[in-house]
Amino acid sequence: SSARSSSAPASPVPLGGASANSCFVEGDVLEKMSAPRFEGRDMDHRFPVSVGVSVRKRLTPRLGVETGLVYSFLHSTARSDGAFSYRYDQRVHYLGIPLSLTCSVFDSRRFEACFSGGVMAEAAVSAEATTEIYNGTAFVSSVTDRLSADGLLWSANLRAGLGVKITDDFGLYAEPGLRCRLGDADHPASLRTERRWNADVRIGLRVSF
């Protein structure tokens, strides 16, 4: 986001417009303030954790087909220092539908271990970024923008999981995994767009039948 003024008004004007949380800054100061454009390589991408609800259909005692709904939160930050400092905070929320083949390698009354592989399609349900502007250590303004996230983000996944059974058909699971992005999508920069291969962790509830 950036704030610009084509002419310096005689009286102070708020930076960032009506939607910003702003203090008043003299017009000639606005001429000098233009927020940098942060690229993926300049950003600090946080490790994502996903939560979900899965439904598994048993095909044999060891093999099954699984789908469900997965929520993921991807958080990235960046900073640029100079005469004015800019602190950038980006938040993208995804909902995904996976489809996987699972193979159980250990199954007891209370615990289960399995491997799975498949694909997932994700849609960004919300994407926004806040830029905070500082003059030295003094806060000047913050502006929040909605970000474009068109199309679906596709990936192939390989996962290893551990499950804790609450009943024979219902339990909790934790699955670290490796994912590979399939194709390219016009989404905000994150670990999933900047790297074709990346790791994540998925936790949630599983129903089996």
C-alpha cells in the first residue's frame, strides 16, 4: 500500500484515507512517503499449521480413501527501514479439499499409524495485508488492503500420521507431510507459492467407516 499527495495542502491531512487508522501529517511529508513493494524473497514466511476434519472409507483392513475439509493460515511479514519505516503483515486464510489413499501400518485399540498420498485443491477465502508506517519510532499510520487470490492452489501430498482413537470410528490425528505445488496460481506470496516443495503439519478429527 502507498500514500501519495499530488500537492501539499496548507492544512494537515490524514494519511491512508478513511479506512486507515491514522494520525495527521503535514502535506509536504506525504510527498516523501511511498510504501515499498514487498516481494516474496524479502518476506519472512511463517511455518503453516493446518487443522481439518477428515472422513475415511475403509476399503480393506489396511487401505482406505480419505477426504474432508482443511483450514490453513499462512502468515508473512516484512520490514523496510529508512527515513520512514514500513512494517508489513500479511494474512491469508485457505480452505482445502484433499483426496488421499491411506495405508495403515499399525492399528491397536487406542492408536494408529498410517501413510497417505494424494492431492488437494485450496481456495483463499480471505487475503489481506496491513502496512504500518513509522517516522523514526513514532507511529504515523496503518493501512489495510485486500489482496488478490484468483483460482485454486493445487498440490500433491505425502504424509505420515499418528492417530489417537476416541472410539473405533472416531479420533484425533497429527500428520506431518511433504507437499509439492502443482502449477502456478495468482496468490499472495507465501511458503506455498515461493517454494514448489515445502513441509507442513496437519492436525484434526477423523471419522472412519
